[in-house]
Amino acid sequence: MKQKYVPVVAIICIMVITQMLALSVVNLYPQEYKAFGEDTDNPLNPLIYVAFIIIFTGIMLLVMKYTKGNFIQYALLGIIGLTMFYVFYPVLFHFTGIDGVSLIVALGTAIIVPYVLYKFPEWYVVDGVGMIMGAGIAAILGFSLGILPVIILLSVLAVYDAISVYKTKHMISLADGIVKLKLPVLLVIPKKLDYTFFKEEGLIQNIDGKKKREAMFIGLGDIIIPGILPVSASIYLPAMMIGGFYAPFVVAIGAILGAVCGLIVLMRFVLKGNPQAGLPLLNSGVILGYIVTYMLVYQNTSMGITIPW
């Protein structure tokens, strides 16, 4: 295997592992984690998520522009700590059965992880935390939304990602700022093992050719967003067995394979050296993988979609 393809294989492994972890833990999260309660099939719900993403992105860009980096770094570290608590607590309680122990360990994780990220933000620390967060977030979003809302969410975000990278280019500016803060909003895949993330000064100089590119970067959202559909499929598709396997899980795996195909196509463009919007290809791949696998498994064209109105 040529050395330039090693990071690509690593990114594929990161995506598959993160999304499989999401499938593994989703049933451990309580119903209270659902963002919209039992109203999981309302097609307007994903638009709320999109609005939140746009607003949050705008706030981050303004803060980065008009304030020093420390403020947003501390704020994001706090969000990361809070996310780690919510991700870990139900999983710990499931395995220990002891509420007090689970609470203490989850709180400890919520404190230690941001501290380690602040003091030692090496690429493998950033990637490890990002994968754990990504699995938890994908699981929570996946069981908060039914099939139709997820497909709407993925479609809208694919368009938004393309606009933000190719037209307004504000997502590139945001990614550049995040790299400087050394936080797991971007995952880092080095081309050589002796690479250190400490010396990375930003993303733009890697893009414009002023510096030899020593690592590849992929947004955590590019891992999380496609992973929402497999999780939703595993929860909301009709329960049945096919060939000794649980049908919703088979469709979920098919969707992940579709995302991997989209990722492979994406990486062909990335290797040419230009920044690429990931979600148009990734979301198209996961939706196509879902559709094909669903039709093969369930032998109908309803796609598991429930119309609430």
C-alpha cells in the first residue's frame, strides 16, 4: 500500500469504529435524552438542528474574529466536558448498576478529559476524545429523530456544507481556527508517526501550499452526521429477522457501508490537495446505502418512513 493511502484507511477505520460504537451504545441512553420527546417523526425537527448549527457556527466565527482565542477555547472545553458526562453516565450505569459510582466516574471524566485536552492536545488524544464524543452524539441524535427527519437533516446539511466550503468559505475559516485551538472538532490523521499536533499552526497554510502537509483533517461532523441514519434505522425500522440476523441492524450496516463508499470518493478529491465539503458525498453515500439495503431486506419501497400528518 502506498504511504499516501495509509491516512485514508485510518479515516475509514475511524468512521466505521465511531458509527459501530454509536450502534452499540444507543440502547443504553434513557428516553429523556430524546431532544423532542416522543415526537421523533416530525419532519420540522431537523430544521431546528440546522438552525442551531448555523447560529452556533456564526457565533464561533464572530468570537474568533473579535476576541482572543482563550475565551472560545475554554467555552468549547466546557462543552466537551459536559458532552462527555452525558455520553458516559448512562453507559457506566448500565455496566455498574450503581448510580453513585457512575455519577462520580462520569463527573471525573468530564473534568479530566478537558484538562488533558488543554494540557496535552496531541493528535491521538484529540482523535480518541473525538471518536468517543462522536459515537455518543450520533447515538443521541439517531434515536431523537425518525427515518424521514434524519434524511431531511442529512440532505439540508449536505447543501449547507457545500455552500459553506465552496461559496462563502466560512467553514474553512472555522476549521482553521479550530486547528489552532487543538480541540476535537477536527480529527487529525498524521502521514507519519513522528508528527506532532503541537506544532500545527493552522489549516489554511496547509491548503495554500505555504507549508508541506503533514496530516489530513476531517471534521467531527463528517463522522457524526452520516452516523445518525444507521442509528435511527437500528431503532425505528420494523423488528424482524432475516437469515438469522436482526433486519434493522443489517440495514444499519448497509448504510455505514454506503457512507464508506462516499468517504472513498471524497478522499480521492482530498488527495488532490484542495479542501472539500464532506457531507454531500458522505450523506449521499449513507442514504443510498440505506435505500438499497432496506429494499433488499424489507422488500418494499416505503423506506421505513412514517408520515405523522
